[in-house]
Amino acid sequence: MSDTPRAPLSRLPRPALWGLLLVISLALSAALELAGLPAALLIGPMIAGIILETGGGSLRVHPTAFNYAQAVIGCQIARGITPDIVHGLTRHGLLFIAVVGATVVASCVLGWIMGRLRIIPGTTAVWGLLPGGASTMMLMAEAYGADARLVAFMQYIRVVIVTLLAALVAHYWAHVSGFGGQGMAWFPPIHWVPLLQTLALIVAGVYLGRASRIPAGILLLPMILGAVLHLTGLMTLELPPWLLALSYLGLGWNIGLRFTRGVLQAALRALPQTLGAIFIIVLFCAGLAGLLVWLAGVDPLTAYLATSPGGIDTVAIIAASATAMKVDVSFVMSVQAMRLLFILIAGPPLSRFFARDLKYRHPQDS
């Protein structure tokens, strides 16, 4: 019989753990809302998930629930897309490509340097630092023989740090308030036909995303289909605040609950270097935001959110919270969507290119 002490929360039954997770999430979200932090309904559950998982909770968001949360966020992004996006892409298309390409290449080079210095063994750092598409990078990393646990840690700690930094920048730089404030009508009058059409799009997006096997397809397909239907006037996307809040809850839990003790213990040795690399990427992207301000005349907060190296879903939530400060959500989403597509197309070949060099130089670590 093992003498290893059990984690405090491991003794609780699963229904009690889910209840505790919900209570902590609501309490943290309320506190963050009172503090005026954007995306409080995402960050609160995310922190709650980390607390519960590291305390021995061992819960997981069901893949179906996570898929539907992604599809809802895809529709939220689509609702914010206007004809201005097309105009912006045609006007600044080369600049956008240069910005997203520089982000991906810089992440790969930094990971390659960490691998060459053997700060993180083998090819792990290359996969771990590539922004966006965390689940895709984890699968690619495992297939290539990297340490999937350490890749998971690097990917999700980056998402957490970037989300918190973006929310803090939006709040203290531009004085952006939280998701809806205390005066929000959580259950406004519902327009049933648009709502049913939107729900049908969400269900179809999840089904098509799974069937297509496109990485991030469950987010991208509702976003693309919704944008087309929205821009052509064939559909009005109806997304009540309570539906968005449930989606934020699912996304926050999915991120936070991945921070298992095993992942944290595996990453502890390289934690300072990992955090340093993440902040280098954040600063590099902030420099790219400065270029957008200088070359394209973009609003500074809009440029910062557009180049932020987090996930497209979390940035969409923060940008939507910042609309009161005239953040150009369409611009933010166009850059983020282009980067995600660039990563899906060019990220794996670039990562494999750098990974092959590391595998050649340090085969015993690969």
C-alpha cells in the first residue's frame, strides 16, 4: 500500500468537485468583474481550474462541451466581422502577412535556440513556443517524439500569461471594464428565429468541424460560415449574454484543468527559462504592434490585441470587452484569424524544419 499522501481534493466525489469548481469560478469572476478586468468570465474559471487541478481535483471538460463552446466563440467572432475586414485585408494584406509570419518564425527560432542550448530537451521547445493551435501543436509534438507534457505546459502557460497581460493592458491602459458590468441584462428579450438559426449553425459547425478533421475547424468553420451569412444578410447571429458566459466558462475550465501536478512537476526545472521565452515572444509581438501603429496608423490597443500571441478565442473575448474604447474588433480578428491560418498551413513544416536540426544535433534528447 502506498504511503504517498493524497491530494486534499482527491477525497471529494466528482459531483462535489464540479460544484466546488463552479463556486470558485463564480466567486473569482465576480471579484474580477468588480475590479473591472476584461474577460472576467474567462479568467475566473481559468484560475479556478488551475486551483482545483493542482489541488488534486482531476476533472476534465467533456470534449463535446468544449467543442460547442468553441463554435459559439466562432459565431461571436463572425458577428464582429464587417466589410471593413475585407477592405483592411486588401489594403494592408502584405503587412498582415509580414506580421503573422514574423511571429511564427520568431517563435520557432526562439524554441530552436532553447533546444540548441539544451535548456529544454530535444524538439520540445520548438513545439511549445509556437503561438496558437495549442492542441494541434501538442499532437504534432507527440508524433515527433517530443515531451508532450512539457509542450502542454508551455502552450497553456503561454495562453494564461498572454490572456492575463492582455486583460491588464486593456484595463489599465485603456480603462476597459469587464464583460458586461453589473448593469448587464443577462436574459434580454430573445429573437427566436435568429437564435434558432444561430444554434443550428453552431451544431452544424461542430459536426462539420469534426468531420473535416481540419485543425481548429470547430472554431474556424462556424466563424467562416457565420461571417458569410452575416455579411450577405442571410442570417442575424443571435448570441445572448448567458450563452456567451457559458462558453467562456467552458473555455476557461478547459485551459485551467490541463495544469496537472504532473505537468507542473515536469516543467519546474525549466520554468524560469520557459517564462523568459514566453515574455520574449510577448515583447516581440508588442514590437510588431508598434509597427502596425507606425506603418498602418492602427490604434495602439487594437494593434496590441491583434498581435497578442494568445489563442484567437481568448483574444476575441477581450477585444469584445473593449469595444467601449473603440477597439477595432474586425481588425483584431482579421489579424488573429490570418495568423491561425498561417500557423495551420506553415507552422508544422517550419517546426519540423527546426526540429530536424535539433534531432540531428542532440539525438539522445529527442
